[in-house]
Amino acid sequence: MEQQLEQIREQQKASWNKFSAGWGKWDLLLMDFMQPVGDAIIQLLQPGGNNMILDIAAGTGEPGLTIATMLNGGKVVITDLAEDMLQIARDNALARGITNIETIVCDVSDLPFANNSFDAISCRFGFMFFPDMLLAAKEMVRVLKPGGKIAAAVWNVSEKNFWVTATMGVINKNIELPTPVPGAPGMFRCSKDGFMADLFAQAGLNNIKQREVAGTLKSKTADNYWEMTCEVGAPIVAALSKADEAVRTKIKNEVYTLINATYPAGEVKIDSSALVIYGEKTVQ
């Protein structure tokens, strides 16, 4: 089992590094899209003062960079599995004049920090991809100080996330893809109501709460939507690679038709839904 988990981690590391250029290119659009979720995480964690904050699976740096601007004498440690994503986070910090951050490449299942190191932990859209989610949650609890807070976000059900299903739905109609292994890493793996709350409880957290947060992908045009999804979406690229040129063209045309029919006024603004889950570590 450990060998299988390690294989998944290495595949994910390679994938996120490969697609980091796309994430860098579309960073402004994507961070605007995900900002409501980051804001909800920050509202729950209430960071400030000399807090030590850990931001896990932070990718290009959010919400960790915004949290860093709220501290006075505190620090944010931003981690991710992919070094190339963290380079974008460092570039973003430099551009914004943020100096109280540190970036560390590491695996969430084996965090390189001592017990009781952090006042709060954020994790925006990471849990769905962790090979062992319970182990990841327990590691977070281990490095969290007693009384510390964790807030994490995952995508809600597919029916509420047309920004994903618009493309993947068309792909599934045109390409026979392998049936996913139950519980395998994926976008909607944590979307079942109560799933993350139960995971937090198993990891030993208390005062657990969950809320739904809406977002809007303001891609403006079908062109931007298609290019962005093909440049940041590893599952989409992997699926399209299994098709010949004619089928890929057919899929693209059908996605354009669907997007333009859904947004006939020409302003493509796609709603999304995420779940933000909060928990606290017991005071010893």
C-alpha cells in the first residue's frame, strides 16, 4: 500500500510541476475565482499578530500570501508537493512586497515540522488529491498547537460545478475513459455532505463546522475558458491525449457550443460551489 501511495504522490508531483506554467499564466483569473474560498478560510482562522501559520498544498501561494499581510511579527510557511508551483508563490510574494513567508517542498503525509508548531493551518483544494486523507489530517493535527485551528476547502458536488463538468461531460460523451477507482484522488472525491467533517473528527478535531461557499469563474469568453482548462487541468489534458485530432476538434467545438448556449450574452461567468470545513485541536 505504501508503495502505491508513493507512486500516486510522484505522479501528482510530476503533474503539478508540468502544469505550473499554465497556473502561472492564468494566476490572476484563477485566484480571483478562488478568492471567496480563501476569504472564508481566513475568516474562520482569524490570523493576526505573531501567529505562525501553515498553508498546505498552497500552489501559487494563496491564501497564505494574503494571510501573511495580516500578521505583525508572525510568519506563514507555504508548502506544496511541486517546487515549480512554489516558485510562482515566491514570485507573487516578491511582486507584492511580502517578506514574512517561507516556502517548503514537502508531502502532507510527512510534514517536516515539530509537534505543536503552528497556531493555524489552511488547506485550500488539497484534500481531494491527497493519497491518504486521514493520514494527512492527522499530520496537520500533530503540528498544530493545542487550541489551534484548521480550515480546509474542497469542491462541492459536480452538479454545482459546471466549470468542470462543461468540459469533462463532453469528453465523457466522446471518449470511453477508464472507470475511476472508488476513493481515488479526484475533483469531487470529498464532495459528499459530511465527508470532511467525519474525516476531521477521526483525526481528533472538535468544534467542527462546514459551510458552502460560492464562486464565479469570470473567463469572459469561451476561448479563455477552453484555453485555461486545457492549460491547468491535468485530467482534461490526459483525457484529450487519448483521442485523435478529429475527436479532439469535435470535443472542442461541442464545448464551445455548450458554453455559448449557456451564456448567450457572450459574458462567460461560470458559478462554482465549494465546501469549507473548520476544526480545532483540543487544548491539552
